[in-house]
Amino acid sequence: MENPSEKTPARWESLPSWLLTQTANHAHRLVAEGFSSVGARGYHYRLLATLEQFGPASQAALGRRSGIHVSDMVATINELADRKLVERAPDPSDRRRNIISLTPAGKRQLRRLEKQLAECQDELLAPLSPEERQRLTELLSRLLDHHNRRTGTPEEPWR
């Protein structure tokens, strides 16, 4: 028999904020596990995807475009450069600055990460039909846009 004190109170279970938080926890776990299975982290995906979308860029520009804080950017680039997924080269217009580029190996890794991410999305959204998935994405985007406008958070460049 279930102990009533161990069950979450029903009033919490119906709160959208609680539901979003619990679902986000599952989403984070699934994505982290998926990326880990191919030797990567979320920052790796964000940086590789940003490079593919926008092309070679300085570390500062990559930070702005990917949303990766400058304090995490150097470590992320170092990890990817050590694995030959990105290359650093001096900026011809300012030798004090590096330009980061995506390598062919980096593009292949990005494809692996995208495959993992698609599988994670499928697992997360398994009980929903394709139409329900689309509707959920629309509603979540609308909520995020609303709160970004209210708080002055700039729209993310990758959206």
C-alpha cells in the first residue's frame, strides 16, 4: 500500500510551473546522457552548431551567439580543439584575437550530436503525437518569447 505522505500533493501536480520544472529535469537528464554517450556535453553541441550556422568567429562572438559565458568558452574551445573538432587561428586583422573554425571532424561530431538530440526529443515526447509535439513546441516558444520580452532578455540568435 502506498504511503500517502510519500505522494506529491495533488495541488502541486497540476501547477504548470511544477509540471514544466519536472519535465525540464527529465529533458536535461536525457540530453546529458545522450551527449555523454558520444563523449560530449551541451556546450560542445552549442558551439559546434553555432560555428556551422554562422561560420568562423572570435571567441567573444561565439559566446554571444551561443549563449556560452566567456568563463566557460575557453574551456569548451580547448576541449574541442584537443579533439581536433575546431581550429584556432590568429585573426588576420587583430593578431591578439583568435578565430575559431569548425573542422570536418567537428562537422561529423555535430551530426552525431544532432542524431542523439533527435533521439532524446523522441524519448522525451514519446507519449505525444506529431501534432501534439508541434503544438507543445509552439506554446513553449510563445511562453519563452513572452518572458524574454518582459525581462528584456534578447531573443536568442539560434531561434
